[in-house]
Amino acid sequence: MLVFNMLLNVIISFFLLFISLSSFAAERIPDEFVNTSIIEKLGESVSLDYELINSKGETVNLLTYLDKGPVILNFAYFTCPRLCHLIVDGMVKGLNSLPNKDLKNVQILSISFDHRDTLQSTQDFAKKHKSSLKSVDGNSDNWDFLFGSEDVVRKLADSVGFRYYFNEKSNQYAHSSSLIFLSSSGLITRYLYGIMFRPFDLSMSISESKKNNVISTVESLLLFCYNYDPNEQGYVLEAIKLMKVAGTVTIFIIIGFIYRLNKKG
């Protein structure tokens, strides 16, 4: 029993140290990071009954996109110096690796959250990126670039949990790097984060949005543990990531075991 008590004390000490360091770090997190974290709303229905302007200068209702199939939302601002371009490039690279059947009927919407964006900046951004996405069955109109009033875009972004922050000192926006997947019924089915998106992640996310399903925690864990191996021509487990997951699970099992022993004692 003495050994178990010592082990428990060590674990508790590390836990308290972790909490202290986390609190210490949290006090120094800049506003732009706090105000740009995604608020996930998986499983919630979103109304896309908003009107925006596309790169052709046409006013369109976003509901028309859901009529065609699932939607990938990519929030950006079209005069962004770097991050928005990296996100879009990563998305395109991942999507181009998928078979055409995965992309069939999928609509991609790059929506500016910067009210300063104009038709010209929207067209410039579209010209830079749209041609890099492969066409599906000869259709290259599955990706639109849109801008609109600050109020409308803010409501849309809030409805899916996307937040952004304008830094007056740098005169730029701080925002997360993410893709948001919606089913054709407007259900939020998946969030993907980063600037590089693995084909496996994109394929599963698109599949779930087509089926109107929300990816479970277990399936999300699979996305974390698997990676595409070009040599194996398939998806294989990443040993390091698997060890991290196994190590975390083991720690919780040990804590639970010690708790039960002490409770009995």
C-alpha cells in the first residue's frame, strides 16, 4: 500500500504542476489567440440563408450551394499576407489527391470575413488559387469565393463557431486555420485544423458529410492515429502517435486503479 500511495503522490504532484503551468501560460495568452479559438458545434444545424457576392459580382444565397451537396467552408480574408494562402494551398493539395468520386457534388466556399474586401480582391484571390483545384467530371464550378457585409459574415461565422480578431496594431486579422464541413441539410459534421490536410482526413470528412453523420470520438481518434503511406499505397498506423494515445490511456487506467485500491483500503 505504501508503494501505491507514493505513486499516487507522484502522479498528483505532476498533475498539480501541469495545472499550475497551464494557469501561468493562460495568463499570458494574447487576446488574438483567445478570441480566435474555434467553438465547435458538431451536430448542430446551420442556416445558410445569407446573401453574399461571388467573384463574378453576382449576389447569391448560400442555400443554393446546399442544394447541390455537402459544403466545405473555408473562412479567409483575401488580402491576407500568408496564412490564408497556406490553408487554401493545403486544402487544394489534399483534395487533388482524392479520387473524383469523393469530390463529386462537393461545394467549396471560401468566404471573406474582412468587410474591406472588394470584388477586385475577391477576384484576385480566386485567380491565384481556383485553377489549382482539379476539375471533377469536367466541372470546375464547385469552388466559389465570396464576400459581403460585415454583419452577415459575422452571423455566419458565429453560427459555425469560427472566430476572428482584428489587430489594430498590425492592421491584420488573427484567425484559426480550419475547414468546416456541412452536410446538404446544413448539419455541421466535422472540423479539420491545420494548413496541411491529409487525404484520409478529407476523404472521411467528406464521406461523413455526404451521409449526414457526425464523426464520433473513436473515429476522430482513428484520424489522429492513421496516416497515408505512399510506399504502402494505403493508410497505416503511425507508431509514435499510437504510443502517445496508449500512454495517455495507461496513465488514466493507473490513476483509476490506485483510486479503487485506496477506496477499498
